[in-house]
Amino acid sequence: MYHPTKNFQIYQIFAANTNLGKTIFSTGLCRSSASKFKNLKKINNNNNNNNNNTNINTKINTNINTKINNNLNPNLNINTNVNPKTYYLKPIQTGYSESSDENFISCFLNSEMIVKTTTLFKYEKPLSPHLAVDKNLIPKDDDVLLATKNHITECAIDASFGGGTLFLETAGGVASPIMSGTLQSEFYRPLRLPTILIGDSNLGGISTTISSFESLRLRGYDIPIILLFDNSQYKNHTFLQNYFQKNFLNQNNNNGINNISIKTIPPPPPPPPSKHSLNKNSDILQLKKYFGELDGEFNNILEILENWHNERFNRLNEMAESSKDAVWWPFTQYEKIDKVNVIDSAYNDFMVIYDNDQNCQSNQNYQGEKKSKNDGIMKEMFDASSSWWTQGLGHGSSKLSLSASYAAGRYGHVLFPECIHEPALSLSQTLLKTVGNNWATRVFFSDNGSTAVEVALKMALQSACKRYFNDQDDEFQKIKILGLYGSYHGDTIGAMDACYPNPFNKLVTWYEPRGKWFQPPRILLKNNVYNLQIPFSNQTIQYPSLSSIFSPKRSISDPVSLIYKNHIKETITRYIIEGNKFGALLFEPIVMGAGGMIFVDPLFQKLLVEFVREWDGWIKYWGDNRNNENNDNDWKGLPIIFDEVFTGFWRLGQLSGANVLGVKPDIATYAKLLTGGLIPLAVTLTSTSIFSTFLGKSKIDSLLHGHSYTAHPIGCMVANTSLEEYENLIKVSNDWKIGRENWNVNKENQFWSMWSKEVVGKISCMENVEGVFALGSLLAIELKDVHNSGYSSEISSTIINQLSNNSDDISILARPLGNVIYLMTSMISNIESIRKMEEKILNCLNKNL
């Protein structure tokens, strides 16, 4: 409720610097807004006065010794008057009470102008908030933001019958800090309110105004208008008008919401030379006259804002239907589209979805009455699919935006073959020291996970063929891979061919399965016990904990070790005797993502790698073309490829799936979290032994693969920043610390999850749940489906829909994966949001027992 609606406009007022007249402009806007409604029936002043201590005029004391209530004011008396209302909010005021912007505005309102004014946090010292606050009483950003959200929500409810307008005035300049030291532009970003920027008409003001605009724009704010005082000497407004018309005029005829208007007003009369009461009264009279003369100017400004606001919501209203005729969504059956999520913006873990669904429970006023179709709402939804598993540092990260902007400004895009730039070199070196530590020596860049797998296959198959087979032999074209049943490596043809026939590939005309696949033993928690299901022996073995499953002692002491070894040997031997030729072992370590979030027994994968590397049957059956030139650093058996597109970079609670598995590959692919969730980029890491395969005198001996935007500087720079941020989270994240403590992480047990161990256990005991597991940021719940399981199952759709409604404290946007419901946090998710999601998940599962 703290986002604008069609009938409730909200604007925040930023300035390029201090003392540029924010409050002057705020006063004029409030007067204009209130005057617009003065011919309507006036709000009942008696009712307003009676509730002055319990409604939205309540002042929140800045001496915060008690926790701010998470709920709205329970005594809030809703005014059911159908006339629009005007509100002014000053979240942070310094120099109080001598300087009070709220009082200033009230002073210059005519008697018929009703504006509800509020100040939340007040400080006596006339300094920047971070200096004015008592160092022992610095409020948390979350508490300040919550108070701001609650107040806006109360205003929205108060105006729910007749609509209204709220103006939020910030303190200082765009980059001025609040009490904690957080920049204002950063602090207010979760609200992303439409912004009125007060420009600087003084000498040097062009620079500060444009810089402030860019700082706000970089963080995703919409700025429909820039206001400043007229200055006939410098005429900054003339330059700014030309600048913004040239650089930001929207040529799209569909809407004009990106256009930037520039408007000026005359400056106020100069203050009196002294603070004598007579002079003060004279000053007040002068200012009242000044504001009265400018009412027409502010009416015009308000009209510009209203037109922009209406165009914005008209566009939002049409987007869902228009998109059905313009775009082709992946993995979407158009005959079954129920609803299109119109994403207005996103920040951290939440998307802001515009919803004008008349059947939506959240789209009703407080009495349950349906709103008009055009009065849709913005609702925040936790991005529980991490936007197809990409989100590492959350949406709208200013650090990533700055990195991307810097690289775009410095390089744009540049050619990569036989060229190097700092972002690519730095990223390569970082990757080799982290996920590639002690095994990889080369980094090959591509654009996405599927392409990275294609590159890996070319590397591996060429290496295997050079060692074992004659490239002139007809059999050269029949080389296959070894893999796991249920795997998924992407949607390009080669990556699809590396997978067993499944719903993703079986209808693709050119698809041809080029491999042999093991049925993997899988693990699920059921009734608080980890069940290991071994398909090839029809056994189920139970384990008490994650640490027991990942224990390195299992390869020696666990009886299933011998079962695995015998099965692997017998199966591969049979494949070879049948005449199959293999060029690689390819799998996703620990968790197979798109195949259904399958938790594979790490011992099986580890023993599979060991057998492939140690078995002498490869040479026995195929020979060896190295002529005794092999050395200890050569890859052994077959090249081992780890597809870490999903599992890499802390997804499973450790740096990589290889780290969790305790095995080093010969080739590995990474994408998704590589860039923190901002921009596509993928890499394929490999060893010297694989790289050496492509050394030769002819160019055709090299790895002939690449794309136009290989190693684009923007992606590389963003990836560098992302990896730095991940490393920093290990040291400073309290949410990570809480998660690790909850799972009793110690030297012997390094396996944990952001999801509560207790809640995961509760889910495992539900009758409608086949099993569950949690690792790192991932929670996967497999539902019982007596009719159909796997990707084609639709049993999870009901629960997915229930998770998305607004009936609880949090709304969750998730995507089904057959009969599996999976939810993912980012690396910056806070425990409070996770706990709210857990409660909602439990409630939804209970409803569907």
C-alpha cells in the first residue's frame, strides 16, 4: 500500500544540493493540490481533530528506545469522505524545532486548504542527519523505512475512497546520508517513488543538477520533472531544457513517461535583514503573497505530474494484454496463460508487480469493496525463483549498476580474440584462484550456460578423440557422453543431445540422444530422516543428517559404496562391449536443477568420477594415440565436465558444487550467479591438459567457437564486483551466520541452508509431501502425485497460486517444476523474509493436505 495507485499519487522531492528550495516547492505543490479540491466538500475537520493523536498525524519520537511496531496504527480512524486529500511527509527533519518544514508548509496554507502534514524523525542540530543524531540512538535503516512505509500506507488507506496526493520531502541533497550513513538515494530506493528533482539555478548548478539526475537514474528512479528557480543571469534552466530534450525525449508514440519536463518559478523574496518580530511578520506576509501569485504556476506543474502519472498507469493497464500479442515467452503454453505478471520494478529480493485483477483479494479497499478496473495496485512479491536462478545480489544493486555503467562508459563493447581488457583479465585471474583453484588454468568466455556447455563438450570430445580415436574414422561422429538420467544442460542442440530424452527435448526435430545415462541414487528428507533411494538395487537407505551423507568416511565404511562401484563398473563395461565410444563424463554436481531439483547422492558422483579416471579399460578397448608421451598432469580416463551453471558461486552453501563434492573436474561451466543476477555471461574453465589439445600449427586446430559479445567488458566488470561481494558476505553477513548456526556448522559439518532446519523437518512430515531437502539458498519440496510425476505434472500449481496471494505478511512469486515446488533465496536475503516465507509455505501445504 505504500506504492502509488491510479487514484493515489505519491511524489518524493529530492534536491541537487541543500538550500535549493525543496520546502518552497513542496509548499507550492501542497497548496496547488489542496486548492484543486477546495470546491469539493471539505473534510470534516472535527473528525480529523478528534483523531489527531491516533491517526496519521501522530509524530514518532526520535528517541528510539522501543521497537517500531510492525503493524499499522490499530486505532486508525478511516475518513470515509469521498473527496481527494493531500498529504505532506517529512521523514527526517534536522534543526528542529527552529526549523520545521512541516510547520512552514502549514503556515502558508490558506484556510480552505487542507493538508495533513507529518514529520517522523526530528533532530535539534541543524546538521546532516548522520551528524545531528545521538550516536547512541542511531535508528536502524529498517526501522526508519518501516515507519515511512507505515505512514504512507495509512495515508493511502485514508484516501482509499476519494484518492489523493502525497508529497514526501527528503533532507539535503541526493547523496546526503541519513542517520546511519546510508545515502538518501539508496535508502529510499525500496519505495522507488516518482521523483521531483529540485535543480540548482546558481553558478555551477548545471553540473550538480545533471549529476544528481544521473545518480537517481542510475538507481532506477523515474523523474518526470525538474524544478528550479529562475535565474536570469545564468539561465541554467535553458541549458537543462535543451540537454534533457536532446538526451531523454521519448520518441516512442506509445507513451511519454520517459520525457523529462523542466519548469522554473521566480525565486522567493529575500529574507529580512534581522529576526526582529516585525521583520518576521513582514517576511511571512511577503511569502504568503509570493505563494498566492504562484498558484497558477504550481497548478501547471501539478497538471504535468498528473498527466505523467495517468500515462504511467494507462501503460501499466495495457501491458498484460499487449504483451500477449507481441512477445513469445519461453516454456509457456499460450493456450493456458492465466495471468501475466506486469513487473514495474524490482529491488533486493522483491519484484513490484502491477495487479489490476478484479478477483485478487489484495485489490480491495479496507471494507472489501471492489475497486475500479483502472485502479490497480502495486504489490511486492518475493522472487522465489531468483528470476530463473540468476539472483545473487538482489535486484537493483547500485554497486552492480555502477560497475556496469563504468565499463559501458570506458569500453562499450570491444573485440576479444587476441585482445585483452582489464575486466576480462581480472575476472579470469579471480576465477582461476577461486572455483578453478588447483585444477584450472584457462578461462573461455561465452554468453550463457547452455553455450558454456557446448564449449565444454567441444573441448572434451576433441580431447578424447585425439587420444583414443582417428578423426578420419566414421566412428568419430558417433562419440557419446556419459551422464545422469534426469540431467538438463540447456536448450541449444548440442547441450540437448547430451541429455536423455525428456519433455525439454523430445519434440525438437534435430534432437538426437548422444549418450548413455546412469539412473542416479537420490536423497530426500521424509519424516526427519534422509532417505537414499537407489534405483538400480531397489533399496532405500536412511541417514540421520546432512553431515552423515557428505561424510568422507562413507567411501570406506558405507556398504552402498561397494554397490555403487560394482554397478558403475558393470554398466560402463557393458556399454563399451556394446561398441559405444565416449568422449566425456558430464553431470551437474550434487543437485540436478531443471530436471526436477534432484539431490544426487554425492558418494555416487564421487565414485563415478574416480572409476572413470582410474579404469584401464579405456586404453584396453580403444588404445592410446599418445605414444607414451603422457604425463601426470594429463586428464585421466575421460574428461570430466561439471555443469555448475546452477550450482556455482554459493548456491549450495559453498563456493561451488565441486567443493561440496570434494572432487575437481577437468572442465567446468559457470553462469547464473556469476554476474550477481544483472547481465548474461558464462565461462568454461579448463585444465592445461585440455587446452593443449587445441595447440597446433593451423588455425583450424584451435577451438573454433565464439560469439560477437565474447567477454564483454560490462559483464566482466559486473562479475568482478559480484565475486567481491560474495567474498565479503562470508565475512559480514549476519543472515549467513544465523543460517550456519541453525544447521550447526562446524569443522566436521560444513553443510547448511538459509532455510530453517526445523521448518524443513516439519515439511518432511506432511502427508502430501513425498520429500524435501534444503541446501544453501535452495529449498525443494516434492509433492505426492498419484497420477503423474515429473515436469508434466501440474499438482504444484494450486500451491504456487496460493503462495502468490496477499493474505499473509508476504507474497511469493514462484514457478512450478512439475510436481516440485522450489524456492530460492539470493545471497543477500534476510532471515525475516525467509521466516515469513516458511510460515506461508507451511500454511499453504496444510491447506492442501
